[in-house]
Amino acid sequence: STAFQNNLWNLISGALAVVCLLLMATLGILLKNSFATENIQPILSPGFTLEPKLGKYDKMLSSFKFLGSGCCPCQEKWIGYRCNCYFFSNEEKTWAESRDFCASHNSSLLQLESKDEFSFRISSGLYYWIGLTYNERRGAWLWEDGSALSRDLFPLFQTLNRQNCIVYKPSGSILDEDCRERFPFICRHQLF
């Protein structure tokens, strides 16, 4: 009787292992197919496509695809992370054009709230416009929503040119650049 029970449990555990393997294989196929369809560019209007396009950004974006938002869905081509949706452009625009693009997609240029907001480091080596500029009237670096920059976010911030806008490398470094220069940009849509 004990030998029969052991054989029965071995048979059941073996069957469950096979079912697990089949489910994992199915999930792998579904994920592969869903990522393949993400590279299709929907046409929004004549001559305009929604970024990001294929090219030097593919490797960087593929590192994001597994993050998921964990709490809410993001629109196509946006990356969910910690209940926010992020859009990494590969089209270069001026700071004002970047801000306008984000606003037209119900979002704003990236506003960092902490150093670990991008704890999933990106190795793209690219700089992106973010929503930080110097406000002469208030005498401070401000985010688009009018909130002040946290002093501990970027330690050497005082040395930057106040006439410029800020570009950010997701590994944590920043530079000041003429706002009329063209860079890719990061939009953030806050879900909650």
C-alpha cells in the first residue's frame, strides 16, 4: 500500500511537472509573439509615426519590456514601471517641442522624484530631455509642475548654466544644453 501511494505521488508530481513545462513553453511563445508585434509602427497621421522606431534603441527598450507596470496598463509603445508609464523617444526635438509632444499625449517631460526611480539601469549611453529648467523669477531649478528640485538628487547641480535646459542619462548623470538643441526625450504619465 505504501509503495502504491509513493508510485501514485510520483506519477502525479511527474504529470504536474509536464503541465508546468507546457505552460512555460506556451508563455514563452506568447511573449515572443507579443514583442514581435510591438515593433509594428501604427500610423497616426500622414508622415508621422509613434516612436520608438527600430534601430539603436531596440537593445535599450528590450530591457524594459519585462518590467511591466505591475498595476496598470500603459498605452502601446509606453513602458510601465511603478505605476507610471514612460515613453522613450528616439526622435530628437528641442526642449519645447519635447514638452509639447508629451503634453499632447497627456503626460509631461520626466520629473524624477528620487535617485532610484530608474533603479533598472539603462545602458544606452544617450541623454534625454527631462522637465527641468531654471526659473529666473523664483531663482530656482523647477520641474514642469512648478515643484523645486530636491538638493540631493543631483549633487553638482549648482555648476550648470541657468540659461540651458537639462538632459539626463538614465544611469544618473545630467548635462545642461541649449534648449534649442535637439535630443530624444522621456515623457512620463503618472497613473495615480
